[in-house]
Amino acid sequence: MSGIISQIKSSPLLLLLRTNAIHSWRRLLAVREQSRLLTAIISAFVLGYLVLAFELFYHGMEFMAKFPGLGAVLTERLLYTLFAFLFALLLLSNLIIAYTNLFRNRETVFLLTLPVSNQTIFNWKFIESTMLASWAFLFLIAPLLAAFGMVRDLPWHFYPMTVLLIGLFIVLPGVLGAALAIGIGRHLDRKSFQISLLVVAVVLLAFVAFWWKSNPVDDDLLDKRTLEALDRLLAKTRFTMFPFLPSYWLSGAVLQWAEGIPRHALFFAAVLLSHTLFFGSIAFTRFGNLFYGTASAVQSRAPGGFKFTFGRKLVRNSAAPGLLEKIFAKIFWLPPDTRALAVKDIRMFWRDTTQWGQSVMFFGLLGAYIINLRNFTHQLTSPFWIHAVAFLNLGACAFNLASVTTRFVFPQFSLEGRRMWIVGMSPMGLARVVMTKYWLASAASLAVTLGLVTLSCYLLQMPWDDVAFFGAVVTVMTFALNGLAVGLGILYPNVRETNPNKIVSGFGGTLCFVLSSIYIIASLALLVLGGGGYHGHSDWVIASIAGFILLSALIGWLPMKLGLKQLKDFEV
């Protein structure tokens, strides 16, 4: 017996888990010792989010519970829909993070050279990827489920049962995401596969935009048959109650346990457990060789192979100017070295599927929602509700932008890695490199955010002066958020890490998103309290807009100034 225990303790997988857990704990302690003030700010933000989210969910569910029969139906459909969409987002997140962690990670390459089995390496990376992809999911639904239990006045055993169900649930998108990552990594170099991915993405966005339309309900139906009107309004959410969806099993178990029917709840829990054990055992025993074969194929691809890039001719090892070079050559007022750096960054972004894939996911879903505004704008007749929707759209676009800048712009400086000394000793210098990255990121993100906000205002049939106002606001926010991400990326670099997910998950990336969120909330509060700039030119309106501009300048300029100052003493 003691021999078996000693073998388990000496298992390579357990050794990897223990080593990384100790390393993460020591990094956390080091961060706390490095800056207690910033740690306190982040802790206060996390606690504030949990409290605020709980209050919002609690009062919302309490309000719905006041309607006999109707409140229960709405709450039930809310949980089914929420878990269905979170399952889809978890799947995408696991796919992207697993691909990066398995095939674009320096630690993985190092582990493959050690006398460790391929299956052990995959198991460790699978656990790490699932945890990285799922922590935000757990952080989001914790206040919701706590509020649900408090409103229903459920007994104590509801909460540990829910935690157990969620632990089983997150394994399934992790396994499916890892399987898709292996399949994509194996065939990504094929032109037909790349085109197929783009076609599938476009078709899915078109499907969401044009199929998922709201069903308008007339006033007579609202006055006479409430349940029938509710059923028509929620018709497009019926797919979330498909019995073969994992989210349906989780929602069914939670709801049945809350209703005091443990027999049915245990049935759904058993279904979820059986699928988790089945697919989890397949991943932990059979994916190792598939992972090794795909990793070998990814690492053995020549950088000069066939590329599908912006209409460039598919010529092997060709040095002829491509489409990007020809486009940037027209921008004659930019220095040649700046144009070359911009072309390089765009190409690197395009070649990294995990980056533009996440960008499409972030803004594609928001774009599909905004396009569907035309299906119910005729029901918005009050100027108050029109401007309320416009501000909500502005907030959604700003939070999407904050996620993108934190995920992509913040790690750009750190990703130069140990090659930083080459850039630092070049005639261009680190300062111009950083400023070029800032202006390129700002221009690219502005093209998306300004287009979405302008389209939103147009579909809401707002006058052109209001469209110009919201366009100016999102423009200022874009430059401010990019400046914050670039500045904090210099102040808190991690040049030893090649995985951008881990760079973002560090202290600097967390601080960047926290400050971005505070800035967005404060800006929206200033603009809304000031009337949004469309009620006239009173002193309060002017003061609110001036405060917004001052806050934006502070949040975007100060980190950039401190970062550029630190570059002068940066050791490369």
C-alpha cells in the first residue's frame, strides 16, 4: 500500500500540478509585496463587483418573483438561456486557450524534450487551459446563483450541490475545445481548411443576424393574453431547452433541486456525471498521441510555406511585395521603418488564428446584436428609451473594446521577449516602436467601434447631431483605452512569457482591465448625469462633457507618459 501511495506522489502529472501551484502562490505573494496599494485596488474591485452583481441579480429576481406564475417562467428560461450561451462561450474560450497552450507555448516545447509521456503533458496542459478558460465563468455566475438561492430561500445544501454540478459542467467544453484545437492545429496549414473556417464564421454570423429576430407583439395581445405574448417573445430561446445540451442538464438539475424534487435533480446530475466521466476519460487516456502528432506537424511547418494573407498570391518563399506593402506605400507621409513595422504587426496578427478569432468573436456577437436593432426600433417611440438603448450599446461596445485592448494590446510589448535588445538598439528605438503599435492598434479598433456605434445610432433613427456625439465619445474612449493598455504593458512587462494568455492573467493585465472598467463606468455615469449632450448647452452638460474629456486624457495619457519614461531606463 505504501508503495502505491509513493508512486502516486511521484506521478509526473501530480509533480507538475504541485510545482505550478507553488509557483503561482509565490508569484501572488511577490505581487502583494511589490505593490500593496494596487493589490488593494484590485481586491476592492473584485469585491465590489461581487456585491454589486449580487444586488442587481437579487433585486431583479425578487422583482420577477412578485408576478405569480410568470416570474417562475421567466426565471427558468433565464437560467436555461444563460447556461446555453455560457456553454458556447466556454467552448470558444477553451478552443482558443487550448490551441495556444498546446502548440504555441514554450513550456510545452520544453516538456516534450523530457522523459515524460505525451499523455501526461497533454493532461497537464488540458487542466491548465480549462482553469484559465473557466475562472471568468465561475466569477460571473457565482452572484447569480447566490441571488437565486436567497430569493427562493433555499436550504444550505443547494449551494454545495450547485458547486459540484458546475465543476462537472466545465469539463465538457474543455474536452470539446481541446479536441477542436487538435483538429485545427493539424489541418490549419491547408488553404481549403482556412477558407472553410472563414466561410463557417461568416455563415454563423449571418445566421445569428438574420434568423434570430424578435417577434413583434401587438398591444391587444399584451393586454389580453400575457402568457401567449411571453411565449412569442421568448420563441427564439426554445433551443436552449433541447434535452441533449449539457447546459440543459445543468439547468435542469439546479431548478429541480431548487423546487425540492431531488429525485429528478439527481437524474440530471447523473447524466452530467456520466458524460463528464466518459469524455474526460477519453481525453485523459487517448488524446496524448493525437496531441503529439499535431504538435509535431505545427512545429515542423516551414515559415515560408503557403500563406493565405490579404489576397497575396500563393507563391512559395516569395519576397515580392504583397498587398499590405502596396497599401502602406500609398501612405507616403509615414517613414519607411514605421510602415514596415505596421505591416509586420498586421501580418503577425493575421497569422495568429487565436488572436483574430477572438476579435471576430468579441465584435461579431456585438455586431449581430446591433444589426438586429432594426427589428424592434419601431417599438421605441420615447426619446428617453432611445437614448437609454444608445448608451447601453455604447457601454457594451466600450467593454468589448476594453477586453480586446487588455487581451491583445497590453501584451504586445512583452511579446517582443528576449529579442527586445534588438529593437532597443535599432535606429528606430523602443519609443517609436511603442508609439507605432499604439497608433496602429487605435486606428484598427476605432474602425470597428466607430462603425458599430454609428450603425447602432442609425438603426435607432437618431438625429445626426446625436450620432456625431456618440461617435465622438467612442473615439475618445478608443484612444484612451489603447493608451492605458500600451502604458501598463510597458510598466508591467513579462518578457519571459510567450503565452499572451498568461501575460494578460498576471497582475498588470488584471490591473489594466480593472482600470478600463472603472473608466468606462465613470465615463458613462458622467455623460448620463449630464444629459448626454443632447438636451442643450447648460452648465451641467458642459461640466459633464469636460469631466469626461479630462478623465479620458488622464487615463490614456498618464500611463503612456510613465511607460515612455520607463523606456529610457529599460534594461534590454
